[in-house]
Amino acid sequence: MHKIVQNLLNIENQVKSNLTYSNNLKLPKIIAVSKTFNIEKILPLIEYGHLHFGENKVQEAADKWTVFKKEKPQIKIHMIGKLQTNKVKHAVKLFDYIHSVDNKKLARKISDEQNKINKKIKVFIQVNIGNEIQKSGVNKNELNDLVSYCNEINLDLIGFMSIPPACDDSTIYFEEMRKLSIHYNLSELSMGMSSDYLEALNYSSTYLRIGSNIFGKRD
């Protein structure tokens, strides 16, 4: 078995065994974060049958995935990076999920572009849970307004995404995110990466974004 596939299986087994102690009611989906890796590196996972992959640049994702999406439409591509409004038209054609909606202008553009091609993308609002200046995401005090707007324009808002501050105990922020998802009655939470996905499990994360633990270190 290919090492990358074995890495994924090890993570899946870890997740299953740790679910016993978590608040999760369902097995979370593992997004293999394939950004910066070429298709040859990703191919073993595609051949194994893994379905969820994460990218953070529209053009790179289009170059890698356009052909595979036609051959295997069951593959789901997740936009996990910052999305600029001028790239939305192309993003909407390719991606199945967008995790990084953080303002009304972007939300409106996604709505307009998906309506043009009669496609419904699943959307997460990115919450800047640590109020970090250098990070994308909506601040908590503006969240209510953005949630209302997304519902108003009929976006398929399924949940929240966050990246906790690297220097702090991430469980404090995961718990805050869990409470927010309950408050807004949203069923999905995109949180937990290679360094903290087992902690995220304990706070009801339903999408784990894991890159280096599957593919190895990036150049």
C-alpha cells in the first residue's frame, strides 16, 4: 500500500477510536489538503477512492482538478483559502465547498455566479475566532449580520470554519466555535488541522483539514 494512503488510513483509524470520547454524532470528513502538491503526489489517494480534497488557489486547483472532476464527479473540492471576488466566477465552476466566506460582497458574488450556472455550493463562514489582525475571517461581533445576509440571499450556509491562534490552547477556541454553531443551528464545523485535529474532534468538528500528516512536509 502506498505510504500516503497508509497515512490517511492511520488518521481515519485514530479519528474513529477518538470519537468515543468526543461530542460528535457522526464521523467527520477528512479533507486531504492537497494545495501545492502536484497531481502525481495526490493520485494514490484518488485511486484509493478518497473524495474530499482542499485547495487554496483557484488557478492551481483548476489546473489540477478540472479533468479529474469530469472523470470522477463524486470527488469534492474544497476552497479553504482566501477567495478574492474577482476569482469567484472561476471558483464557482470548480469547487463544491467554499470555507472562507467572510464578508457580504463575497457572499453576494458567490450567490450571483452560482445562480448563473444553476449550481448550489455548500458554504462555510470563516470566523476570526482569535481576532487576529493578520487572519481572514469575520469577527464575532459582525457574525450575526453576515449569517442573516447569507440566509437572505439563499446561500447554502452549512457551517463555520476557523483557524485558532497558533500560540494558544486551541481547545478554548474550538469550544467557542462549537457554541456558535449550536447558537446558529448550523450542523457543520470545519476546524482542526494536522497539529490539532484530535482536539477538534472533541468539540464537534465535522470537517478536518489535514495536509502534512497525509502528504508529508511541503517544500
